[in-house]
Amino acid sequence: MTKLPENLTIGQVAERSGVPHTALRFYEDRGLIASHRTSGNQRRYPRSVLRRLAFIRTAQRVGLSLEDVHAALATLPDGRTPTKADWSRLSQSWQEELDARIDALHRLRDRLTSCIGCGCLSLRSCFLHNFDDAQSADGPGAPKLKAATEGGT
């Protein structure tokens, strides 16, 4: 296997990472990755951007927003590429949020097995039915589907 050069074109990064060109430019505009320009004004990315992209994509896969990812990457000195230790430290800080999301998904799965929540034919037996808006006291949204840590009932 041929070793990758130290600086990669946008096409090489897209091919190697599986991230489309448009997403690479979007990530760069948002400050998640960085490139430098050649004398011909072409983007060149350091090879280390591949690890940074893997970090970004993995964080997105577990449900983190790009704002969360940006904030996490901003904690690294000098825009350094995240290491295994960085991932371990940062993922610990996301544990509570991920647990809340898992709880909300479990609630959704367990409570919608016989009803899709539209109320069209099953108002008498629907778990989500909110007779006389009694759940308004629980705040906005659908409290029966929220995670317990977010005020779910």
C-alpha cells in the first residue's frame, strides 16, 4: 500500500474519508477542519485531517450536533488532531446526554408499539392521548416521550 502524502487534495480526502467534497467545505467553513491554499489557490489538507474527520463523523453518529463537536475540538491545543485519550475524555462528558437520548428512545419504542401517536382511531386507548390538555402542566412538548432527565413522565 502506498503511503499517503503529507498534504492531500480535497478529492483525496473525500475518497479516503468517505466524506463528500461539499461536506468538507462545509466543515471547513464551520471551523471543524482546516486547509491551506497552494499558489494556484487549491485546497490542501494535512493528512491528520482524516483522523479529525473520523472523530467528527463518529461524534455525529452518536447524535452530537456539529456545535457540540466544534466545542469539543476547541478544547484541543492548537487545533491538534484528537487522540484516543482525547476521545475518552470528551466522550465521558457526553455520557449523561447520551444516556438521556437512549432513555427517550426506549420510551418511544416501548410506548408506540400499538399506536403511531396520530390519534385517528385509538384515542380511548392511546398512550399519548392528552385529555383536556392535562399534560400542559408538565411543560411544552410531549412529556410522555421525553427522557426522564428532560422532564418526561
